[in-house]
Amino acid sequence: MAKVLSRLAKAGLVESRMGRAGGVWLRLPPEEISLLKVMESLSGPVALDLCATLRRCPTEERRGFCYLKPNLVRMNQEIRKAFSSLTLKDLLPEAPQKA
């Protein structure tokens, strides 16, 4: 847990304070923190296949072209777009309606 909190703090997403009145809290409102930012803070770049993040993948180096890479790049962009459009607020349950 300490490593997770440390990475999130390093990314500026949470802050913590030791002691009796201490704890951990978000540095930004939940609607300003994307799921992509959280995931990349913890695990590094989000990619379907790291090959698509390279300037030239091993197949391109060997053959001079790769039929899969353009599709992998497009899919990576869509995945990143989906994660960046979700925020922590989107993951919170709805508040119960008061009667």
C-alpha cells in the first residue's frame, strides 16, 4: 500500500499527513482525475501492445513494414481516449436521493 500511495503522491494525485489528524486524501476533485492518469501513475504507459509505442517495431526493423502496427496504434489511441474520458467521480456510486 505504501508503494501505491507513494506513486500516487509523486504524480500529484494524493497527499498524506502523518499523526493523529493524518490520513490520505485527493489533491484534486475526483472529476479532475482521469482513470488514465491513475493507471499510468501506478503502471507506466497504458498500451495494448508496447510495439505500437516504438518508433520502429521489431517486425519493421526486420522487414521494413508491419501490417499490424497501424491498427495497434489506432487501438492504443482509442483505449487511452476511453480511460482518459473516465474520472474517479464516474467510478463513485450515486448518492442516495433524499425523500
